Amino acid sequence: MHYRLGAEMTAVHDPSTAVRTVTAEIDGRSVTVPEGTTIYDAAKQAGIDIPVLCHDERYDPVGVCRMCVVDTGGRVFAAACVRPCEDGMQVKTATEELERNRATLTELLVSDQPPRAEDPKDTKTRDNLLLELADDFGVARETTELPCGSGRGTDSSNPVIDVNHDACILCDRCVRACDDIQGNDVIGRSGKGYSTRIAFDLNDPMGASSCVTCGECVQACPTGALTNKPIRGIPIRPREELDAVDSVCPYCGVGCALTYYVDRERGAISFAEGRDQPGSQSRLCVKGRYGWDYSASPQRLTTPLIRIDSAYPKGPLSADVRGDSDNDRGRVNGGERGGGGRKPGDKRGGKRKPGGLVDYDEVLPYFREATWEEALDLVARRLKEIHATGGPGAIAGFGSAKCSNEEAYLFQKLIRTGFGTNNVDHCTRLCHASSVAALFEGVGSGAVSTTYGDVANADCVIITGSNPTANHPVASSFFKQARRRGTKVIYVDPRASTVAEHADVFVQLKPGTDVAFYNAVMHEIIRLGLIDREFIANRTSNYDELARTVAEYPPERAAQITGVDADTIREVARTWGEARAAVVYWGMGISQHTTGTDNARCLIALCSITGNVGRPGTGLHPLRGQNNVQGASDAGLIPMFYPDYQGVDAEATRQRFEQAWGTSLDPNRGLTVTEIIKSVLQPDGVRGMYMLGENPFLSDPNINKVRKALAALDFLVVQDIFLTETAEFADVILPATSYLEKDGTYTNTDRRVQLGRKVMDPPGQARPDWEIVQDIARRIGLDWNYGSPSEVFDEMVELMPSYKNLRYDNLGLTGKLYPNPDPEHTDGTIVMFDERFNTDDGLAHLVPAQWLPPKELPDAEYPLVLNTGRLLEHWHTGSMTRRSFALDAISPVAEVYMHPKDAADRGLSHGETVRVRSRRGSIELLVRISHREQLGNCFIPFHFREAAANLLTIDEIDPYGKIPEFKFCAVQVEPLGVRA
């Protein structure tokens, strides 16, 4: 069998299939290449350079510029980029006539270009390919006698990309970058003859078009037609004048490889580019290419801060963070503070100002600057006191999926060895905890079984509960490419996001009905006999019980529950069941439910009964949210597992870690994020907390409850790069370094462990998180002496079988997949479970699930279902992206997305300010009329503190994964004039 060559997949050849070759002579050199190889590629193999303008090896060749024409002895010259070699072909690439034609073509193109001194690219990165050819051929606009045509215009409507139509040579590289690579289909051509120019959508300004500002077109453009704008006044200069630092994107779990070009004179990043890596293949999205300037924000924390005595008792300090019950209760100097925390005479009450950032002028007066020694001494003393009086259960820690593997490892080790508790968790509890619970139960591993690039080898793919075009845009580009090559895409989600436009089958089911839908699909697969009987017999357990359960879900019954017609269910079942290889990719629309674990159990069973695990183009892939949520989980930043998912309640495991760490450890599972918040509100619960890079005030459900818990803590230390909403409740705030200011490793959604490299020096007194954690550890009596992240990594690997053989210095520029038996010579394991699963018996454990309704259903008072999630341009609580010029400029305001009829029924118009309320509170934001929403449903992104979506969400949790139900609660949307 021969598998398609995917992003990270090695082709598997049938030995009986011989590759046919041809031999041609190019400039007197004999070249033997596979049949179908173009002259251009064959010449390159022979070390012969043929000039090109329109061609780039990443795009489908089109031969429009004619710069690469060669002499094959035919009647006309042939474009080398599209003409395949033939056996016995005689090719000449640089005859006098060819060179004369190229010089003439170059002169024609240059004559219309802007003057060199004004060229948009030559004055920035100085890599205009047309001008380089002009220099080679000795032609220039200034010396040509050809007339200069101009007047096609410029377009500066995009905040970070300039368009100069006069510099465009119509090579279509931008079109192919947008279509072939990113799959966005935004750029085409408009006009006729000389007035022809590239166009965005229906010839709209770029900034008003459907362009997602990924910048792929800029990276593709060979002239000054498309160039980056300077961000925050930092000039874009030639690469040789800047310091290139190879690193990894700090946003989503795709972990794209990129290069930052740093202006050392100004101490700032000039621009960023994607670089080659097996996973991302030089691609970036808008966040990776343009969202790095947050680190240079003037609001960075640069000095340790300690809460002043008059700011007690504790509570929120800004109007934005105060709850409804706090708004009328200001604090009087020296008197009782009922939670308001306002300055005397402050009349603002609960008014929220736009902009989405904590008001430093309002909050900082309640803190004083301190030395590192004073702050760290205070942190250690207070946490030790609470531990001494309340026991290990009185301490808890929230780590961060934005920090490195090494920092996650040290943080969980500090909580476990320094305070004797497993009360340590991070944001995986809020994203894929239920997926991990089901995967461990079903296949014995919480990691993905294949990569996102392996979609190239699939005949069918289900993307469910995810909006990868917004949340994992580079991964989605591979999904879109696969579909163009023939992979059937089934998209299952309550929202008709842009992924639906690239799907062969779009299943718009009712929220919270996933179990019923997938049970019905399995029902049909079994009825049609499309199961893999051999796989079921040899590699699974409990199939009979599963079959009995799904027998209760014929398509007609599931249609009543899900709202999906029975014929569509049958179509999905047949398409999936008949595929030779199929993968399922899922997101938080599957996991963020009280039935999230059941949802994932269904997906595991769906893959298992059809044998779609363990082969190229098959598998289970929960798309990870943050850049290091996989690595932080691997490193043990979860309450029930030590590093590498080794159970804290397994005696042999605990003894092994006790020996490695030199201390006794708690044999009981710790509390999760949501359980810790609940515990704080109990008399004998958690009293002291250490938060590293987490902002639960915005990210956790039911913000009013979180507010009360944070105010009730006896002591809270927050370690972060900005003053967050959570930090308003802190006793001590420690200034950390951003991702760009430290070294460390990060593990992406594919299990790829990569190096993040220091790009710039930290501001002020900010310090790397791992150093701060180590200093606190020393102060509470731990003998830690790590000298670098690499030393921490070495210790981790010794305790993590999955990371065996990896070393800091063998990760290289592209990182390595784990498990990896030979990282010196291989990239690592792409497809897992080819022979056995990681369960004790080696079998996939099929766990049947019955559909259960959500915990809070709509009613007359709250008739709409609220779904929350992310936008392409923003990231989680917005502390980074809302301080990025490009990202905030593109998406600056909070909106509630509503079906047109739901809006019309309430007399609401697009752009109107409305109130959204639930049983837990209300927020005010703008209405966005959206055809992507189902009738009776609405969607709110949770990035905007001035309209915090999680003020509305419920804190009901999945009983297995302990994850909150972010994706379903009952709300009402009403004109602002209507009061609740």
C-alpha cells in the first residue's frame, strides 16, 4: 500500500510497485529523475539554477511569469516549472537567446515598479526578487526607456499589511499561498488588461475583506506589492541587519516553528516569519506572525509588589472586577471594606470602561514595591505558616500551560514535596480533562495517537466540537488541503463556523447531544456490517456491551434528540465505515460538558470498532488548546498524576517518586481547579494559594463564585507578566518573564517537544518563572540547585518513560516527537498503538455511554443556550492578545453572536448594545447578527473582561474529568433598556 505523503508522514511503499524514471540531459549533465519531475526540479537536483518569479516549491506551479523558460528543442520555449522531463530530452537553460528574453521580460516588469528608493520591499527587508534579477541583467526603471504605467493604487486598510498594486507583477504567488497553503480562498484577480490587479474577495479593501491576516501572502510575494507594516514604530530592516532567533509560537497547541528578527539597537522584534518544521511547514497564523508585541507592553510587571495594610480585608480593587453586590460598597480609610476596594470618593461604581485591560492607576495604589528578597521571604513565610496550621490540604497551586515543561515540572514538584499535597492543577482542567480521562480509560494514554498532518493519509476525517480555523488555524490548513486532495471531511458542531464551508458533510446538531449522535452513527455502522471484526476481536474489550447500548439509538431516535435528520446520520455512518483510513479530531465542544468524558468515550469507540487506530491516516486527536497544555500535563501539573501520567495513588509509583525526590509524598489524589475554588469557600478548605500564570477570575466558570473564593483566601501569591484580574486579590505579585524572555521546552498537540529560545532580555527586575519557583523552594527548605532549564529537563526525562532518549541538545531546530527510540536519527513516532494499546491488557476498553441532557436547560425566563469559545485573533483571557497592536486592532470589542430571527424577535439590530443575563449574573456587549448560529443559540468569546462570558457560565462539572460545562447554559438577551 502507498500512503500519501503528509505533513509528518513517511510514505509507505508497496515493494511490488516500481517507480518509473526518465533520464534527461540538462546543460550537458545527465539527470535521472522520477517520471513527472519538472525540468526546474531536475535542474535543481543537478545544481543548475533557473531564475523564477512566479514559482515557489510550496505552491502548485502555474508558469505565468515565463522567467523560467528553457530551450527543449521545440518550436517554443517551455516553462521549466510546469514542463515535465521526458526520457532523452535535451534541455538548455541559459542560451544567449534565453538570457536576452529574460532581460527583456525583467525590463518590462521593472518599468512599472516604484522607484527603488521608494520600493515597499527594498526599503524594508531588501529582498525584492525582481530587483535582484534586474541587477543581474543590468536593467533598472531609472534607465529604461519604456513607459511607466502606474495608478493601480495602494491599500493600507489592513492594520499590519500594506498593499501596493503598482508593485504587483501578477505572478499569483499570493493567490496560491492563500489557496494552496492556507486554504482561505480570499485572493484572486479583478479587472482586464493593464488594469488587472490582485483582489480581495469582490475587490474589497484588504482590511474589509474576509482575509484573516495570516501573512502567508506577504511571505510569498516576490516584490513590494505585499509587505508588512512596522508594529509600534519598530522599523522593518533587512535580515542581515537583525538578529535571527529560531523559536516556537507561544499561542495554540499547534506549536508552529518561527524565526523572530530582533533589532538589538532598539531592543525589540522587527518582524517574524514561519520556518520549516515537519509539522507547521513554515506556516503561521495572525497571532504567530503579528501577535508578539505584547511582551514590550509598558504595562509589564517589572518589580515585586506587596499589598498595603490599608487594602485589607481583601477584595477586588477595580470597578471592572467588582460584582453587583460590591458596586455600592466603597472602602472607607481605616474602616470596613465590604469588597469594593475603591478609593474614597470614587463615584464610578460598576461602570466598565472599554479596552479590556486592568486599570493600573486604579489598582496599583493598593500595592507597594518591594525587593525580591522581601517578597520571596514573605511568600515562603506565609505559605509555611498556613501549611503548619492547616496541614497540606490548606495549600494549593495553579500552574500554567503557557510556561515551559521545566517550569511546570518544578511547580508541581514544589507543591508536592514542599507542602505534601497533590492540590496542583492547571488549565487542562478547563479544556481537555474529560478527553484525557476517557483516553486513559480507553487506550491507556492521554496523548494524541497521531499528528494533525497525518490527515493527508486519511480517506475520511471527522472534526467535531472544534473550530480549528479560529483555534488551530495552521492545523486547519492541513485539513483543508487534505479535502482538496479527496479526503472526505465531516464537520460536527452546533455552530456553522468557517470549517463548515470546507466540509463534505456538515452536521449541525443541538448542543449537548453528541452522545446520542455518535451512538446512532455506531448503530448504523454495526447494522451495515462496516465494523472491523478482526480488530474488535483481537484489540478491544467490552464490544458486546457497547453494541447493546448503541442498539438503543437508531437514527430516527437520535434525530429527535440531536435535531439531525436520520438520513444525514446514515450518510456519516456509511462514509466513516467505508473509509480505509479515518481520523477524528475534536475540541472543547466535546470536552467542556458535564458529559464530556462520555462524548470522548464515544469517539474512542467509533474509531475502535472500525479499526481506525494504529495505522497511517487513522487515530484519535484531541486538538490541544494552549501552547504547552500537552507538556504541562506530561510534566505532572495535574492532581491525580505524577509526571508522565503515573498515578499518585499507585503505591509502587509513589515510592519511585519518593526515592527520586527524597521525601514522602501524599498518597491521595489532589483537588482540581474547580474543586479548589469550592474548597476555599469551606471553613477547613484551602487557605493559601500560589498561582503561576493563571487568571481564574476570567477563565473559570461562575465568576461570582471565583470572586468570593479569591477574596476568602488567607494568602495568595500571583506570578505573572501583567496585572491580571486575579492579581487584584493577591497579597504578593511576582513579576515573571514572558515566553520571549527565557529558554525552555514546549510540547505541542502532536507530542512534538520543541525548544523555545530567549529572544529578548526581560524588563526591569522580571525573572524567569523556573528561577522564582526554585527560590521559593529553597526558602521553604528544599535543597534545589538547578542551573538551567536543561538540567531540569534531564531530571524530567529520567522520570518520564514517554520522553525516554530525549535530550535538551538533541531536540534541534525542529524538535522531536515522543515516544522516540532514536532521536539522533529519527523525528519520532507519528502513529501510536500499531500493535497494542497502553492499557494493562493492551486492549482498547470500549465504554458505552447513555445520552444525558445538560444540567441547565432553557426555560421561559432564560430561553437561549449560550456557547462560549475563542476568536482567531484573541487568546484566552486576553492578557497577551489585547496588548498586541494587530490582534486588538482587528478584533477590539466584545460581541454576542445571535441568529437573525432570535435578534429580530427581540427587536435587536446589528451593533446594538444589549444585556446578556443568566442565573449567575449579567454582562453588556454588542450584538452581532450571525448566520453561523442555530436558532435558539448564541455565542460569546470569553476574552473580554468588560463582558466576561464566564460571569454567566455554570460551574457544574463532569464527574470523571472534573471539567466545567462551558458550552451550555441558559441565558436571555435583551435590549439594554430592559432591566433584569
